[in-house]
Amino acid sequence: MDNNVKSHLAGDQLTVHDAHSLLQDEKPLTILDVRGAGSVLGHIKGAQFIPLEELDNQKEMLPAKKDSTLLVYCASGIISPGAVRTLKGMGYTSVFSLQGGFNAWQALGYEVTADGDFTPTQLQRYSRNILLPEVGIEGQKRLINARVLIVGAGGLGCPAALYLAAAGVGTMGIADFDMVELSNLNRQVLHTSADVGRMKTESAHDAVKRINQEVTVVTYEERLTARTILDVIKDYDVVMDATDNIKTKLLLNDACYFAGKPYVFGGAVQFVGQASVLHPAGGGPCIRCLFPHNPEQSTAPSCSEAGVMGVVPGLIGLVQATEVLKLILKIGEPMIGKFFYFSALDASFNTMMFEKNPNCPLCGENPEIRDLSGDYVHQCAI
């Protein structure tokens, strides 16, 4: 055994470097991982998994000889000292805790082993998701296999795309037909000054890839129309509306209804924002249940005339991204049948409940809208 390592064996803890040196020695060594559920994030090669609270109940997994050397680790070195005390109370005389735990071991680039479908790098990237009981390994698989279409790479779509990519959504479609303008940069955080003049889809593609290279980004540099939209959305699990005009929102609502897809609605202007999940196939209402008639032109001034405080679409976009993740993971209560309203000026959050309207022209008992042949011409709106 290396003399430098020997000098540290008098205490109860070993640095990562010394523990690694100890593992290279030919002397028998038992490694115990006491993280419990955290062990799904990968482990040191050869480790045995015994949660701290199970040490007394799983004595058969421990060495028979009380003078055997044991190296104990947890996630960050906080729990393992307690395991050392427990093992010493059981009569073991050569027990050591790994300083900084598995996180420190992994951070220094020492070998880790992953069981299952994820690489050690993926387990580290998505560890905070996986540690959530509502997500876990199976939930992360759902995210990686999920396909989400974001229509609009503006103030709503930009923050949502960043966080969905960071969460590990495997395939992201981004549809937008505009170029980046300087006036976009107060809120459209996928884009930078260097992107002015580029297509938003190109800029968004590059930004998402910077966050997570594993995400497949499919771009649509086109205005989605009644003629094309069903062909586009059929390949996606969830459609997120990040547009700024009423007619496109109605088009997305109607197309998602006919395709049976959940439609995550969002809007933001000036200091207020709204969000909802419209999903008649899931038992909820559609947007036409609230607004059965197309808006008059007089109620729909230009987007550029109204103005918007950039943080408002940022917040609403993240609310929408949260709903997308809940739908993919099948957790919590998605905002189906709820209309979320936020006002920045008085910091108020309100949620209005609404049900399917039996007289809805789309999803009601006697629908008037039976296809996408209606008027969906672009119209900016508040």
C-alpha cells in the first residue's frame, strides 16, 4: 500500500485521490454504496448497494472478517460518516468514508459504471431529474423518447426550448418563418446580437444544441397553414403554442383537436400573460369553448404596437414548458380545464376553471367546424 495512503488511514475519511490509490492496491477491499435510490445514477465499479438504514438488516452482504477494509460512499460525503459509525458499532475496525462522495469521484474523472440504458454522462446530466421519485429512470426515458413541437421561436418559445432541451426532451421541432431582429432581443433569449438577420429557426437550432447536443432539432422555416399543419403535428406528442396571433392559435387549437394532440396554449403582451392546456381528447375543453367566435379586427392591433415587458413571456414560456413536461411524464395535474393569468404589475397569479362548452363550434355536441377549411389568415392580436 502506498505510504501516502497509509498516512490517511488513521482517520475515518479518505480523499478521492487516496481512495483511488487504495483501489489499485491488491489488498481485498469492500466498497459500499449507501445512497439508496441515488445508486441509479451510476456507481464506483465493484460497489455493493446497501442503503444506510439497511446496514443492520443486510449483514450477510458484509465481510465476515471484522478487520476487512471497507470504503463507504454516498452522494456528497454527508451520509457516509454515519454509515462508518454504524459499521464500527458492528465491530468493523477498518472503515473509511469517501470525502465528497460519488459526486467528487465523478467530478475528478475516475471510472464510474452505469447499469441500464443510460451512459454515466447522461446519468450525471439528468441526475436532478432522476432523483425525483415522480421521474426516476423510467420518466427520463419518456423524456428522451418524447417529441415536442414548438410553434414560434419568439418570447414564449425561446425559454421553453432551452429548458425542454436541458430536461432531455429527445426531439424538438421548432417552426418559425421570421428572421431575428434587434427588437426581438429584449425577450427572445435563444438569439443574440450576432444572430440579427439570421432565420430564427437556425439561431434556435444552434442555441438548443449548445445546451444539449443529444437533442434532435427539426426546423420548419415556414408559416404553418391549414393545408400543411396536420402533416407536421402528426409526428409529435405535444404541441406548444408560442405564437403571437389569434388566427394561428385557433389553427393550432383546431388541428390539435382533429389530431387528438394536447395543445399547450400561451400568450403574453405588455405586462400580462396567460397559459392553458387544451386537450378535448383528454377530457378537457378547447380554446373555442372560451372564445367561440373569431375576434373582430378592431380588437386585434399589431403585435409591434402593444409592446411587452420581456420577462413576462419568459415566465409564461416556462409555465408552458412545465406543462409539456408534466404531460410527457404523466405526473401531477396538467392545466386541462384551467386558464392561468399573470399580471406583472401587481404580481398577481389567478387560475380560472372552465369546462367543455356543449355549444362549442369545434368540440361541442353539434359542431360547426368539421375540418380546417376556415379562415386562418395571419392576424396579430392581444
